[in-house]
Amino acid sequence: MIAQTELIGKKILYIGVKFYYYHEQLIDKLEKNYGAAVTYFPERDTSIMYGIVNRLKPSKLTAYQELHYKRILKQIINKKFDYFLVIRGYKMPTWFVKKIKEINPGIKTIYYQWDSNTNSPFMNQEQKYNVLAEFDAKFSFDYKDVQDYPELSYSPTFYTDEIMAMGEHPSNTIKFDLFYFGSYLPERYTGLLKFMEFAKANDYILKSHFYMPIRYYIIERLKGTKIDLKLIKFNKMSREEYILNLSRSKTIIDVSNAKQSGMAMRVLDALGSGKKVITTNQWVKNDPSYDPNQIAIIDISAIKLPINFIEDKTILSLKKEFTMNKWIERIFIKSFN
């Protein structure tokens, strides 16, 4: 397969979001399956010092990020790369991208947005941070951003090989009708309460894990927000536990971030594992993969599902277009062919 050989021996500089385990799995896939050599740096300093600056001296954050990129440059100044991949690139300065291109003539540059312009602005920035024009290939997972900005090409994110394996070898042990998994946003907390009522009214078994860092809990309580301590977890669910709970569930619930229109990981995991998904994201109906037998789009204020949506045992086709392999081939290979 040509796509599997084009990256053999290629050196990739990857700067992006340090997001759970996804960045690690992407690196592992590029190196083990595609034969590339990846040098990775997080898009921002992830030390405790960043948190201190961000919380106590936010006016100094720009200068702190500038220092972060200077440190990266110092580590790679004598290395040569074939590809430069940026995923989001928080406060990445234009001078940094120009320098990477200067010291690596002919390098192929790829910009991928794993966030929306509304949530984390990246379009039409001041010249100091207006890096988009410096990249050869520009992608976003967000339907609305691709619709609004013709320079962006659409590419959804991906599900991992564990999810693909679940779809190919489904569990015979189903314990839950609904699986509510996510981290704190006000609309997601409201959604949890709504789905608890919905499950009780319809005699459904609901499994939930609602993660909220303790510092956010304290801040929200000081602001007067009412949060039932019994409904939240201060510890993240492990990847192994997530996979186990998803495999034992009929349906996963996605209360999407209202500031994004792209498909959330929960939706992609359902599409890859052959599970059903209930989502508040109206935009998913625009995707070619949309199947109303698998995806129910709801209004969280009044949850209403198609008749027998959860109970229907029709075997669903696995959506292979969202595998990590397909993402890599779209981003690295089709972009330049």
C-alpha cells in the first residue's frame, strides 16, 4: 500500500495539544506503522509554572509562551525535518514557523485545528500570531469553521485502534443502556441531570463518570454554582475503564461543547465501535457518515428519542473513515499528492 510507505524514514516535527493519550497514540502509529521518526513538543509548557502564570499573572502568558517556543527552537536548531505538523498551536508566534521553514528548506507544513475558532480564535489574528498563511495544508474538524473559511479543508479527528477492535469484536456483556462520560462544562452538568431524569422515567440503566478537577469545583462553588458532589469525580477515568464501560454500553451520550460544531470523540468512538450515540450537536447531520439509526440528535431541554432507538439490535456498520490510519493518510499524504 503506497500510503503506508510514503512516510518511511521521514522526520516529523510535531507540536500540538497534550490531550489525554491521543498525542501518544498518534506518535506511536506514525513511528510503528508508517516508519516515520517523530519529534514531539506540547503546544504549551505543561509544568506547574504555566498554571501559576496563567492563574496569577495572565498578562505575562504571552511572554511565557514566547519563551516556550524559543526553548523548542534551541533544541531543534541543528535537526532536519521533512514535515512540520501543528495541532492547534496555542499562541504559536509567526516568527517561529518562519524559522522552522528557513532551517528546513522544502519542509511540508500542516496545520490542524482540533478546536473551533469561536472557542480558541486562530483566524485573522494579529500578524504576530497569524500563522495560518505559513502552512501548506490547513485543516479543521469544525464544520462551521470550514463553512465560514474557504482556506480550511475539513477533516474529522479519529478514533483509536482499541475502538476499532471493539467494533470488530463486540462484547457479549451489556450492562448499561446509557453511558454518560465527560468533563465539566455547565451545559454538560445540566445534561447529566436531564439524562438521570430521563433514565429513571424510562427504566434505563445509566452509567456516568463526570470529571471535574477539584480546583474548578472550588471556583464554581465560590461563584455560587450549585453542584451535587455525589455526581462528580475528581479523578479521570482510566483509558482501560473507559474502554470497558463503552464495550458494556448500548449507547454513549454526547453533550457537545456549544462553542464547537465538529464531532466530539464520544461520537467518533460510537461510530468506530458500532455503538449508538445520542448527541446535542446538530451539525453532525451534515457529515456523509450520518445515519439516523445510529445517531440521535436531541434538544437537551426536552430529551426525545426515536421509538426503540436504544432497544433496536440492528447491527450497525463500522465507520472506517474515522480510523487513525485514514486521518494520517488525509493529512500527510493526500494533502501533497
